[in-house]
Amino acid sequence: MTTTLNPTTVEISPSYRIPLVLLGLGLLTIPLSLWVAAPVIFFSLFLTLQTATIRLRFTPQSLEVYRSGTRIRDFPYSDWQNWRVFWPPFPVLFYFREVKSIHFLPMLFNSKELLACLAPLPKVD
């Protein structure tokens, strides 16, 4: 559920889909190879921790990234050139490009809420 902090700031709710799918894949591969299963399981646990602690907030001027309630990064929309969510049927990666850098984030957020907030921002296809 989207959290509206004030009338113009929206916080995207977390989604545990990717960490859970990876955990399931890791557990299924244990009988085949523990060397394959272990890194997948540890990566899913890392993503679960990130999902629990990272939040995206869309303000009128920028995308803000928070970890455990502390703002760690700010991305002003005026610097954005493009954005994209990869593999729409099951979104796994959120990409956006600024004037000086490119950013990739795993989809640890509700994809519908994220797309609704991204819709008014610049996009080149």
C-alpha cells in the first residue's frame, strides 16, 4: 500500500516477490548442488534485508532513497534523462539515467505504485 506522507510525497511500499522467488529457487537446488544453492540463498536473504530497510519516496522535486528512515540519496528529476522497468510481466529491475550516471535497482518495491509515480517523468523508448 502506498504511503502518502504529505499531499505531494509518496512512499512506495516494499515487495518481497524477488527475494522469495530466489529463496525458493535456492532451496530447490539444494539436492542438486549445495555450491549453487548457497549463493542463491544468501543473495535472497540479502535482498530480503534490503527490501525491509530501503524505501523510495517521490517528492515534487526528486526521488529520495531512505535506509531505515535515514535519507541516503536524492535524485533530482531535473537531472533525469530516461527510466525503464525491465520485464513488465514480472518486473525485476528498475533503471534510470541521470545526466552524470546510470542507476539499476532490483525491484524490491511495488511495481504498480512505482510505475504510477514514474509516469510523469521523462522517458525515451
